[in-house]
Amino acid sequence: METPPRPGRPILPYAFAPVPELDTDAYDRLAREVRGMLGIDLKQYRPAQVWRRVNGFAVARGLPDWDALVARARDDASLRQAFLDMLTINVSEFFRNAEAWDVLVDRHLKPMLQSQPSVRIWSAGCSLGFEPFTLAMLVQEIAAPAKVRILATDLDETTLARARFATYAGPQMAGVSEARRARFFRRDGDYWTVNSELQALVTFRRHDLLADPCHKPFDLICCRNVVIYFTEPAKAELYRRFCDALRPGGILFLGATETIQNIRSVGLERAGLTFYRRPV
């Protein structure tokens, strides 16, 4: 079997490494360096959290601070890629917060699939593919998959390559039941590969949520545990763009700890805990 790309590692531990106090002038310099080198606009992210993560990542790599990290990354392609991975990969898993997926199926996804001739779904910030393949499994369990198309996007091409490979190590399969493993995956030693029928439902594409135009229209947009490091203005702008990308009556599905402040200002209405709807 071909060796699968290395699985993404959790980034959160970097947030707990000892780091210097936030220096706003230094953060501005960091943001300029990162934008020039990696194409990511850190001004859209919460400075204190990013500052901790970047400096913590530097310390974990044996470097004294972000400045040394950036200097080394300019000449070290592997470190530069690891730096990008750290900034863009979010911790995820299949069927994360399973009860929320149950609500999605019963209240939103099943009615869509049973009443509409076709359904378009966007997994925004798909990381290693857990979310879009979770959606694909649910779709196949509910209705004929020919009527469904799932777009899965992420900022990082390396992450997308791993997602397209659609192969996961045993520990990454913790959220998948034995019945679903048997139906939707092919096992090869310590790895599990998503079957071709499921893969056919998902199209992976690079997309920057804060910069690129949103594709539309969609019946369902899933963006879970992605925007937690964004500033409030960046979140509000993104939610407005999501609203514009939804068809009237379409649903936005967020993470368990994410809520939209001042819902009406972004054009949405509440449709349940962590669910929002574009009004008809």
C-alpha cells in the first residue's frame, strides 16, 4: 500500500508553551512577515492567541521566539511548511460532537434530501477531510447520493492533499462505528481508506475563507471549529458571506462552542443550537 501522507498533528499544545507577553508592534511585524511568506493575513485573527501559538511553536522547534522562527523558515522549506500547517490545520475527527450531527440529520439534512431534487453542501475549512466524509456517510445513509454534491475547501494545499488521499490511521477512526467502517471504508493493515463511492461525492479545492469569493448557492454550509481564532469583525464579515452563499432557507452549521453575535446584522436567523438559517 502507498504510504499515506503524515496525519496532521494537534496545534493546541503550542498555546500552552511559555511565551513572552504580547507586543503589538512585534505582532504587526510578525503579521507582515507571515503574509509575505505564507500568504495568510494574521490581522484577521485574534492577536493574543496567535502570538501564543506562534511563539510556542518556535520554542517547540528549539528556537527562542517568532523572529528566529521566521528567519529560519525563509531558508528551510520543511519548517516553512510545518509553520503553515500549524497555522491552518485544526484538530478534528469523524462525527465530532455526535449529538450535533444527529440534530443536523433529523431537522435539516434529511428534510433537504427527501424534498429537493438536488442538494449542494460546502464543508468550509475541511482540514484533513473528516467533516466532508462524515457528511458523505450521512448522505448515503439517508438518500440516493447522485443528487448530492459536497465541496470541501481549505487554505493549505498540503492539507488538501492528505484529505484527497482519504486514508486514516486507526486512532483517527475513533468516531466511526464498526458498521460504518464496514460499509464505507477499506482496511489495509493499520490504515482505513474511504471507499470510491464515498470519495466521488466530495470535491476538494483550495479556498481562503477571508479572501476568496464564496461559491454559491448552497443548501448547507458546515464551518465547525474553524473561526475560533478570528477577530470579531472578521467573523461577522465571514458570516455575511456565508449568508450570501446560502440559498433562501439554507442552513449554516457551526461548532458546539460557536455562536453568532447580532444575528440579524449578518442576515441570518437562529435555527437551533449551533444552526442558523438564511430567511426565505
